[in-house]
Amino acid sequence: MPDVSYEYLDKLIAAAKANYPKMKAYDHSVRIAELNVQKTKLDWFNLLSFIYIIGGSTNPGFLGGFQTGISVSIGSILQKPGEVKASKESLVIAKLSQDEYNLSLTAIVQQRYYNYVQALTLLNWRTKDLQNAVNTLKDIKYKFEKGEETFENYNKALTLHSSSVQGKISSEGAFLLAKSSIEEMIGVKIETIK
């Protein structure tokens, strides 16, 4: 398949990964999961409370002076390791989802690129076919007008020309759809990728 450039395909895939909005959403999901892991780890400090009391002056013997204390929530301390593990697992899931989408995006871009190359090759072929049909029609028309060719052959040349025009129009439509399809994934005009 000489028309397929794997180097160019890699550039298209890189463009899709950089520009496609869903890919960006997965990047943000991973970042949020990373921040949640950091937040959950730092929440250990929320389990401890430091209490500082200054005694009142109305009864200096009772709770006089300064008093300090620490309050600890045993239930929260027991739950915290599970919360940290859960946030780490959420990060793993976010990264795996991103990896899965990376694979899917790569496959979609490859498929659309192959359709694009196929449509372009067919369009080029149909363009050459139409040019041949035009040349044949001119030649047969000239000979028909001079009386050197039959009406049957002239009619066949007209039919071939008409069929070639229709084929080229269909190929142009298929090419434009394939081009639009790949540009949807890469986020830019395909001509901008060099």
C-alpha cells in the first residue's frame, strides 16, 4: 500500500491526542484523581484537634491558667487508610480509562486515515478514468462526424463518459466525507499536518 504513510499516520494520531476534547477530558480526570489522592493523604491532619483553653478569672482555683489537649477520632483514624486506598484506586481507574481511550482513539484515527487514503486513491483513479473517457469521446466524436465511426460506438463513448462523470462525482463525495471524518478526530484541517 504505497499511499499509506505510517509516519504521517503517527502525526495524525498525535494531533488527535492533542486536540480531541474527550482526550483532554481524560487528562483532567486523571489530574483530579491525582489531586484527590493528595487531599486524602493530607486529611490525616484533620483527625487531630488541638485544644487550648485559657482559664477564667472568676474562680482561679478551678481550671485556672492554661490548659491544652488533643482530641482524636478513633473511628476516623480507622477509616482513613481505606479512604487513601480508595482514592489511589480511583486514580488507577482514571489512568486505565485514559489508556483505553488512547487505544480506541488510535484505532479510530487509523481507520479514518485508511478510509481517507482509499477515497483519495479512488478519486485519483476516477479522475484519470474520466480524462480517458473525455479523450475517447472526443476521438470517437471526431471520427463519427467524419463518418469513420458508427453511431453505436459514439453512443457507447457517450455512455462511458456519463458513467465516468457520475463515478468521479461519487468519489469526490466519498473523499470529502472521509476527509471530514478524519478532521473531526484530529481537530484541524488535514492539510495543516505535515
